[in-house]
Amino acid sequence: MAENLTDIARDREIVDLARGQRGLVTSRQLAAVGMGRRTLDRWVGSGRLWRVYRGVYVLGPQPLTRHGRWLAAVMAKAPAALSHGSAAALWGLSGDRRHIDVTASHGRRGLNDSGIRLHVAQLRRDEWGLREGIPVTTVARTLFDLAEVVKPPQLESAWDEAGRLHLLRVKQIATICDRWPTRPACRRIEPLLSARLLHESERRRSPLEDRFAAFVHAHHLPPPQTNVLVDGDEVDCLWPTTRLIVELDSWEFHHDRAAFEKDRDRDAEHLLLGYKTIRVTHRRLDEEPARLAAQIRELLGEMQNPQPRP
């Protein structure tokens, strides 16, 4: 009876573990919860576990999604991160979907029989993170890596899409180039980097940004930080101490369904991190400025009748 209870507890732990990993578990994880080799072979033989890659299994006869396959490949090469074309696809920058690109600090480079293309490199801690639960290179590192494996038109397309999605971080790319100055990527990405840096230095605020700055001053609100990063995403305005975000929605930048859905998904992700988001449009500034100011003031926790600024 004690052995059966132990097995039940172990099996429950395995199910919970797999649930948080898109149905996946590794042989090391199974061994850590007390599953021996014979039991593992028995589970595979009975179909309770299905082998995806060497040392990586999916629980039960369930089909793996593309994201699940990506995570399985990373787990097979751990510690590792999705990279290159596969990372570009995960970030929504198109990318190569024929193989799964993974970067690890060691291993045999190249494409193996399982469809994983391994790149061997040292990733700094600020060059990778998690996206949808999958370890992946940052957009900056992804674009740097793409510069060495794709043709210029493909790189430019990924670069432009990163900009459209507000994911382009030129300072981070410049930092990576400074770290690896002899890499071919630096020479290939330099024209794009220089053009973007020049554009940002000449960039003027949009009419909505100007209107909101005037609105903040007129209603005696504390000035926010502008164009800053929150969990890797650039937000328009942020009051960091109260974790309040204001996003400025103008038609010229949010005129299609994909952009609309992307923004709402980002709001939800920020909410999970404790940030509240208010979206401000020209219409709100025109038709309900007092109500908008009251909402922001309440969220900032200010007094109902703040003293005017000198």
C-alpha cells in the first residue's frame, strides 16, 4: 500500500510538471521525482509517454503544437535557447520554419537527424529570456544572429517587422555588436543600425504625444517617464512607483487587427506583472479630459485637490 501511495504521488507530480511545460518532461526530471529506468521504459511501451527527442517525452498520446516542438528542442539541448530563424518566428518576425534553431554553449554544431539545428555560442544573461514559457534569444540577439545566416532582404524584413511591433532595441543591438566586434554580423547589420540611430536622434514626438504632455501639465499631474521598457516592451508613458502605464493610441500606428490584438495581449501580460494600463486617444482628450485626469490621479493615489504647479 505504501508503495502504491508513493507511485500515485509520483505520478501526480509528473502530471503537474508536464502541465506547466506544454505536456513535456525530460528523463532527468522523471529521475528527480523517483522514476527509474524500468518504469520509464514501461511507460514508453504502454504509450503513457511518447519520445519527442532523446531524453524528452510528451505525456500521453497528445499532438505537440509548434510551440511545444520548439520547447522540446530547447529542453533536449538544455541549457539552451531558441534562436535564429526559430526565434524570429516566435517573436513574430517571420523566420525559417523548416528546422528548429537552438543555441547552446556546447555540442555538435549543425543540423541533426531530429531536425534540430544547433548553434554553439555563449549567450549573456541579457541576450535571452522567456516568451510564452520558451527560453528564446532576445529580439536584439535574434536580429544579430540572423545577420549571419540570411540574405540582406530577409534581414531587412525582420528588422522592419521588429520596428512595426515595437520590439526593436537598437541600443541592445549596438551593445551586442560591441561585445563581438569581429563577428560578420556587425558588418552586415551596421547600415541598418546606423540608419535607425539617426532616425531616432531626429525623431519628433507625434501630435498625440505632444497633446498628452500638455494635458499632463494642464491637469497638474506628475510627469511620467516616456518611451521606457517594461518587461522588454516599450511603453509610451510610465509612472514607475505606482506601476501605471499610459499607451497613446493613434490611428496611424494602430490601424489593423493584428496591431490591435497585439496591444491587448501586451496589456494582459503587463497586468500579470502588476502594471495597470490606460489607453488614451485623441477622442478622450477632446471629449472627456476631466474624467481621464481623475482616473489617472486616482490610480496614482494623489489627493483629490492637488496644489497647482508653480
